[in-house]
Amino acid sequence: MAIITDAGLPPYGNGTLARGIRSRSVGNINGLTVHVLESGYETPGRPAVLLLHGFPELAYSWRKVMLPLAAAGYHVIAPDRRGFGRTTGWDDAYDADLDSFSTHNMALDALALVFACGLRSVAAVVGHDAGSPVAAWCALLRPDVFRSVVMMSAPFAGPPALPFNTAEQAQGPGTTETPPGADIDAQLAALERPRKYYMRYFCTREANANMLNAPQGLHAFLRAYYHYKGADWKLNKPFPLKARTADELAKMPTYYVMELDSGMAETVAREMPSAAEIAACHWLTEDELRVYSTEYGRTGFQGGLQAYRCLYDAKQIAELQLFSDRTVDVPSCFIAGESDWGVYQTPGAAEKMRDGVCTRMTGLHLVSGAGHWVQQEQAEKVCALLIRFLQDQTRWPNHAPA
């Protein structure tokens, strides 16, 4: 076991953060010392916006949207989430207690940070990728604090469901219901071209070492990973899948449905961009990418991978079933890249989010010229959508209907 620390480190961002974004650490946050980036902090009393990054990201992933949001009148707070970057107090061991990485506890991290900053509420919580469901749960559990929510790249299909209207069904001794799609792993492995789902791979003991010690080097691994999932990889042309079956899921690129015998390091190495493509990548320069490779080189990936393990943990799922059928009743919207397969990786999730789970959804926006890393690839377009959404909240009541 090792508890990650940030002692003796150089300034966050390797000199790439714009003036007006400050880096600091805030202690006593649900057992953590949380590293945050902030903008718009100079003027007291501003409405706040909390930004929650995904994987493999950092607070740094929001650098391109923070100053525009501050210029629009907001105090912007972007933490390195539990398990990431310079936030300390979490255990990096594979066998660490998963409870600390549960969805409940991630929401508590966000709430505790808001309160520690002297705020009773924020105008919005915004989450990207793995931060998207955390943001949604924040709004679902504490709508009095998180007054609106923006989910990015990962649709929120609601709390896990409890079996309904089963009292009259015949049940033999020891009979248990098998959830639909529970054998999807076996189906993928049985395909003519054997495959596996990336989230299952992320749950394995080997995943962290495979990525951290990638044969091509960590920096090159991250370059290929970001390239392969972005709009710069021209074959990212996503479309809705018909069902959660192996044949349908296998239509996605291998960063989501991997070759059965490959790790992620080998998967993305096959799509390493050329030197010319790297030089042309203005949304993620080599100096900017080095911020990620430096931080992940120090912490590893396991802290971020723990949340994926919670998705398959029976105890964690059962705890969230307490909120079965609960909806997100604060104003909400969804933003993703037009070239982002993340919108479709769970068939029907985006439609369920829009039509039922989020009762006050104002829009589902697919941004042209962006893949999975939408707030980095097309920051100007994302800022315009966020600011319009935030400003539109003046026409909504402060509280969701009873």
C-alpha cells in the first residue's frame, strides 16, 4: 500500500497554465487533501461552477474552458478527483477498500469541497466521461446544492433498477434473476474475432501496469490513447447501436471493445499518430500532454481505475438501488463530440436520459469537430454551450418541483 503525496513537486501544469488560473490544495475534504484549479476567484460572491474530470484526465483537462467561464461571471473550481493527480489521501493499491471510491463517496467528495470553499450551493456541476455520472449523482442526491448539471460524453441512464412486479412470479429454491446482458463477456469472447469490453479490462489487476509500463513509453501511450478516441482519428464515425449484444458492441473501435488477447497499451499502439499528426494537434500539444504523462507517471492509473471496479461490485450496486427510479430534477443538458462513441456505447442510454431520467433537460448537443475529449478539442464551442445553459437558468425556479 502507498498513500500518494505531492511533497516536493514542481508547479502544476509545467508552465502551461494561463494566467488567471491558480493551483492550490484544500485540506480536510472527506479524508483527502484536494488539489484544485480555480479561476474567477478574485471577486467574492460569484456563482460557482464545479468541473469534474474523467479518465485518464485531470483538473488540467478543463484549462481551456475555465477562463471563459470566469469572464462570464463565475467562480470556477476544477479538482483533481479522488484517485488522480495531486489530490492526496487515497490508497493506490489494487486491493484498497473500494468503498472509498464508490459513487456515494465521490459525490460526498464534491459536496465537501463545495462546503470547504464557503459555498452553500453551486450554479452547476459539470462532469466529463467518468465525471459525468458523478455529476449526475450529485444533482440527484443534493439538488439543493447542485442547482443544475451538465453531463458530457457519458449519458446518465439513472440509478440501477430494482426488480418490479415480481411478487407473483414462481420462484424455485435458490432461484435468482439473471440481469439482461449478464453474459455479454462470454458472448464477446466467443465471437469469430474474440473481443472484450474495455471496462472489464479496466477492472483487472493487470490493467494499471499494462498502461503505466507500456512498451512504447507512457507519453506515447497517452498520445495514442487521446488520438484514437478523438476526432483526429478519422474513422470515428459513431452511430446508435441496436442492442447490447456482442455483435452490435463489436462494431465499436477497439478502444471500447478490445481484442481479447490485448491490453490497452497494445490496442492504442496500433493507432499511434504520425509526427506530422502530432505537430498538427493544437488542442493537445506535446507540452500539454507532458502534464498528463508526468502526473500519471507519478501516481499510476489505479486510483482512476477503482471507479470502474465499483460498477461491477454487487455491494456498490445494491447501495445505489436505494435510489431506483429517482430522477434528476434540476435543469440539465448533455454535451458530447459528434465523433464520440461514448454517446452510444450503452445502447438506449442517451434516449433514456433525455426522455425520462432528466426531467428538465434543455438540450442534447453533439459538437462538430470533436471526439471524446470535447472540452479540449472544441473548447470555444463547449464554452458557448455552457455559458448559454448557465445564463438560461435565470428563467428556472431555484428548486426542482416537489
